[in-house]
Amino acid sequence: MDENKFSELKNGVQEIIDFIASKNGKEANNKLVEVSEELDEMLDHAEEDEDLIEISKYQVLLNQLQQRIVSLDGQL
């Protein structure tokens, strides 16, 4: 799979983290949905085991970030 795609995912995850840090739960959630859709698309087309492993790492990370966004909304 194209390393550029993983680079784009990494940048998207960083944006989510930045939104969480600035306590902007709505934007963080919107970006999370966008990145999740990209990840699902990549998963549909993944053929190599290494790609599947990398995608699963991002899935776990996005789940953790989603939990953080939910807790952030609870604090507001």
C-alpha cells in the first residue's frame, strides 16, 4: 500500500490530538469520523499483512481517541 496514505492518516490523527488538546471536542469528533472513513477504505483495499497490521494499529488508536473525545465532552 502507498506509504503516502499512512502519512495522511498520521497527519489526520495528529489533527485529532491537537483538537483534543485545545478542548475542541466537536472538531475532534468530525476529524475522527473523516479519518475513520479513510481507514475503512484502506482496509477494504489492503492485501499485504503488513498493511493490515498497520491499519489495525490505527484502529486501536482511533478507538482510544474516541474515548478521550467522549470524556472531553463530559468535562465541558
